[in-house]
Amino acid sequence: MTREEIVEKVNALLAEEFEVDEALFTPEANVRETLSLDSLSLVDLVAIIQQTYKIKIPVTELREIKTFNNLYDYIESHVAAA
């Protein structure tokens, strides 16, 4: 799976789930702020990513995912390893 495919799929999933315009998903945008995530919504985000890509995101690593770029990087590195 290429980086472009990951970005496209993640953006489409998150835009639909959280009803946010994909145009706001810039690489340096803060994920939590852009999607207006509270702790419950954050769990939804993790569940969507884990189900879609069959990867686990431990809480310790989740704390490091601040921007959309961080999220894409995380998925890309773990999908490649799977």
C-alpha cells in the first residue's frame, strides 16, 4: 500500500466518521483539534484505524500521534511491517 493510498483512505474514513471536511486534513494539522476529538472520539479513531489496517496502536504510541503526518507515518510503518 502506497503512502498516497493510505492518505486517501484515512482521510475518507475520518471525514465520513467525524463529519469534517477533508480539506482541513493537512499533514501538519493537529488530529485531535481538526476532528474535535474528546477521549471517547479518540477511542473511535483508534478503532477505525485498527480495524481498517489490522494494526494495534498502544496508548504510549498514540500519545506521539499529534499531526495527520504522524498518523500516516505510523500506519505506513506498521502496515509495511505486517
